[in-house]
Amino acid sequence: MRITWLPSEDVPAATLVRLVGELTGSTDGVSIVRACRGCGSDRHGKPQVVVPPGSPGVHLSLSRSGGRTVVAVTDAGPVGVDLERLHADTSDDLVAWVRAESLVKATGHGLTIDPTTLDVPHRTLDLDAPDGFVAAVTVLTGPA
């Protein structure tokens, strides 16, 4: 898995394709599309990596907060990453929230469901985020 921190909230699709190429060794035939799990729209929803037929699957997630972006790219399974900026009144609940949001992003549900209702095999790791931020990544280890 590759975790990349970017200093901007604006991340062009070409940058995401490049990050996929850094993991797989090639960007030939790779594209990024969006697909909303609920309505099927291509204007929002979890980014999906499209690779040429016969290529191993690659999964991608990104999160933006406070002028920063974190991108997770992996071939281990569906992935979700969340990033939140710390504020003066931030509580310990923010860490739990970031972990939960990374899970619902990995399943593709996003905030359309209550994370506590999910019972899917997964692994969640807290990330070593830049100062002033908290972040976590989740990889699904079984069917969502």
C-alpha cells in the first residue's frame, strides 16, 4: 500500500493515475472514474481505478481536509482513507470518527450509512499524519 500526502485539496485525475503507476509500475490503460454506489452517478462517489483486462485490481481512496489531501493506493483490497484537521476543541472522539469514516469509505457507502451497522472483515490503521491532523486507513479483508 502507498500512502501519499499532498499539500493541496485539488488533486487532478492525472495525479491519481501517476500514484497508481508508482504502485503497479505502469500507467498504460489506467484511468480513474467515479461511481456512486447509491445512484450510479459518475459526478460523485468513490474513485475507482480502471485497469486493462487481465491486470490485477488496484484500489484507491482519498480524503481532503484543511488544505491537505491523503491518497491511499493498494492492490490488497478495497480501501478507505480519512483525514481530519484538529481544532482547539477536538476530542478523542475524532480519532474514532476518522477510523469509522475510513471503513465506510472502503465499503463505498460513505456517510450514507451508520458505520456501527457494518459487520465486514477489515483492518484499520492509524496513519502518521502531519502535525495538526489525524488520519486512518481501512482495507477490507473480505466481502463488503
